[in-house]
Amino acid sequence: MRRVVITGAGVVSSLGDTPAGMHSALCEGRDGVSPVELFDTALLGCPLGSEVKGFDAQKYLGRRNLRPLDRTSRLVASAAQLALDDSGCTAESRAGREVGLILGTMFCSVHTISEFDRRALQAGPSYASPMDFANTVINAAAGQTAIVHDLRGLNTTVSTGVTSGLQAIAYATELIRGGRARALLAGGADELCFESFYGFDRAGLLCRSNGHEGHYPIPFDARRNGSTLGEGAALLMLEDAESARERGARVLAEVSGCGCAYDCSRGRDAGKSVASIARSMRLALFDAEMLPYQVECFSASANGNPGGDRHEARAVAEVFSCHTQRMPVTAIKAMLGETLGASGAMQAIDVLETMRDGVLPGIPRFEGGEEDFTLALAGPASQSADVSTALLSSVGFDGHIGSLILTRREDFD
């Protein structure tokens, strides 16, 4: 079985457009969550979001014709350019080898879909924009990005809610391990738009000010009262180790293990939810041929959802047992918000940077968890952490769960 390594990363987020820049902002405790400017939130319960303000795809893609690309496609194409550049995979080198794209997204562009349908209903089908129609399918962003960058390898879209980005990385890993591909961009993206924001708000999943109480989208904090939505795109360049060695690529880490599970109660039954999250983590450990004590850092999916955060904390305590007091835990959605399909890939990029510089982001405004939380939570300030192996968790609102283990490697002989 081939070993899968990460040779590059690209990200566009509310806290920066480089892995080092985003990680530095997270470690400094900078908050990417602020009042939303993309659309009016006056009639919504939550005015906050993690928006990529001033986003201009031409900064990354140059003077290409970007008219066919909507916001989601532009985010993905921009992150792809950054990941390709970071990995040293030039247009010339791609001419002689196939590079594919496995993209995770929860909605792709629900805004484009809504605009197309709205126009068709109001003015009639003949007045709906043909250009918008091409972007109403969920694999539009992956297809548009492949066209922009001449990615002639496998092109697949994974849509498993919040876990989409992590599941895309896991799927790409399996494709490379099995010899079906040698180089794949993998990760996720979602945009911030009124339609998805409105849906999450109506579902009661967003933080809100209740009377004299404030907004507390603070992972694991006892005061937490919901999440905030964010947007962005994050992609990793995955390659089989032999190919990476042949072209002299810099190796950031190895994808050592993947696991997934499904909670049929979708978070309504605490016992089933905890068991499913724990199962996903154990499957990742089994795949990596590791024992719990070998994991040195945990990147949580926690986003401020009262039940979801609690279930994840209990699952970690169950899998890692007495090791929980020694294993540092971080939750970057405290500052990036819930970026849906992009979230797992953003966690992966932050973990790669932690492995590089030895600093783990804290959880700003965190004042303390519930009494039975046994995790070594990072607290509000960043901390030093010599991490060579980390487990990342992604837990969705809809029952999907994914886990990933990344390992820092210095040689692959």
C-alpha cells in the first residue's frame, strides 16, 4: 500500500490567505468573526459571521476570465492556485503528470442556485441566466477549478455536511493508497451567503443574544450558546511518497490514518452520538496502527454547539482515557467560525503549522468548561507544543463524523 504525504497547502480564510498567516492569527487570538457585511442580518437572530472581506480572486488567478465562476468557485480556484504554488507543482510539471481534485462542500453555492430559481420563478425560465445554471450543480466548483488550472486527473465532489473537507482528504488518501491516483488536491470550501445563514438561524444552530446574555460561540465553554458561520477554502496537495521523492518535493506530513462513522440519531441521543464519534477516532487509530497514547495533539470540531461540543468531549475522554490530561486540545472554530465544508481542511492546515513552529492556538474568551470535561483544553492563550502526531475530528449536525491522523515525518525510506 502506498504512503500518502502532504507536499503543499493553500487557504483563503477570514484570518489570512497563507497557512503561516492564518496560523499566526489563530495563535495571536485574532477573531475572524465580526458583523456580516455580505448581506443584511437585521431580521436574523445572529449578526455575526466569519467573512473573507475584500476577497478578489484576481489577486490569485490573474487576468483570467472569471465571469463563469461564482463566489464558491473563485474561493476554490484561488486556494488551488496557492496549494499548487506551495507544492512546487507548476503548470509545466502538470503537463507531464495528472493532478486531480477531490473537493468537499456542504452546499457549493446555494446562493447561485437560489438566484437562478428566483429569476426563473419571477421572470420565467427563458430569463434565467444560463451562466448561473452551470453553477447550480454541487460539483460546479470542482469542475470550474479543474478547467482554470488544467487539472486532468480525477475530479470528485464529496458532500457530507460539515465533515465534507475532512472526508475529501480521507477519500483522496484511499485513492492514492490504492494506486488510482498519484497526486490530488483535496480539501473543502463553502461560501457565506444569506440562504445558508438563514437556514442555520431558523434551525436555532447559531449563537444569539438571549435577553441580557451575549453571543458565546466559544467551543467547550460552559456559556456556549451556538456557533457562527464562516466561509473560505482550504486545499492540500496529496501525493504518494515515491512520487514526491522523485520530484524532490518538500514533505510537510503524512496522512497516517482515516476513520469515519455515522450517528443515526444525529446528535439527539447522547449515548449513540458519543459512541459514533469514538468509533470514528478508533478507526483512524487502527488505520494508522497507533495506540491512543501516541497522539500528541487533538484538533476538535467543536464550534459552540452545546450538545455537539459535549458529545465530542465525552468521546475524546472515552478513547484517550487517562491520556486526556496530557494531550493538548485546540478548537480553531472559536476564531474562524463554522466554515462547513472547509473546516476540516482548515484544521489540517493549522495542525501542519503547529508541527512546524511548535505553537498551538488557544481558545479566545474561554473561561472554563463544564465540570465533567476532562480535556486539557488550550485555554484563551496559545501554548508551546512539540507535536509530531495529531488527530483531527470533524462532527456534523447531520450525523456524519470523520477523523484524520497526521504525522510529521523526516524521511520516508
